[in-house]
Amino acid sequence: MKSLSESTVLITGATDGLGKMTAERFAKQGAKVLLHGRNEEKGFKTIEEIQQTTGNQSLKYFNGDFSSLQSVAKLAEKIIANSEKIDLLINNAGIGGGPKSQKQRELSQDGYELRWSINYLAQVLLTSSSFAHQIR
């Protein structure tokens, strides 16, 4: 098994909360960390903060909106095109809670129930897209 300093880690939802903390911990251990988020400005700010805290310059940010499966597919293409083999994937991105009213149903950009799309469909698509080329 590779040491973390020789590994590439992709973390979704890495610009805040548990995802950000996880990215920082892996960066401290010398891993190359690929961070995903949906707000580019916040993503680059997160990269700067983690670099300042850890000294690790091997961080890359990838933007993608998990409420759109097309955006997730493009995200996977960018990751594949811009990085070497991913050793560890942490699917952290997600949303909780439900609509404020039982009469209101929130939909993704693709017309799926929003939480189903973000918390499940997007994760499966990213995982299968990102690793399919590595399995061959």
C-alpha cells in the first residue's frame, strides 16, 4: 500500500465542514489532494487556507454542481484529464433536510428529486466515471 505522501485523494464537498477538515488532514500528511466544490471563489480560498496551514502545495480545485448530472460528468472529465490515478475517493458532498412544506418538492436541474440526485446519483456517476478509465 502506498504512503499518503505518494497518494492522490479526491474529496467532494471539500470547501466547508467535514470535507474541508478532511482535505486539510490529508494535506498535512503530504497527500496530493483534489478538492471539489460548487463555488469556485470559495474553492480557491479553501486551497489558499489549506496551503498556508499545511505548507502542502499539491492541491487542486475542481468545480462542479451536483444538482446537474451534466455538470458531474464534466467534472469527471476534467479530473481525468488533469490528474494521475486517484488512490482514494471520499464522496462527502451532499445536502440534508427536506422542503419546508410537504407540498413543495425540490427538483434537480435534471428533474430528479434534489436530495436523491445530489446525495446518490451524482456520487455514483462521479465514481463510475472517474474510475472506469483506471480499471481497464
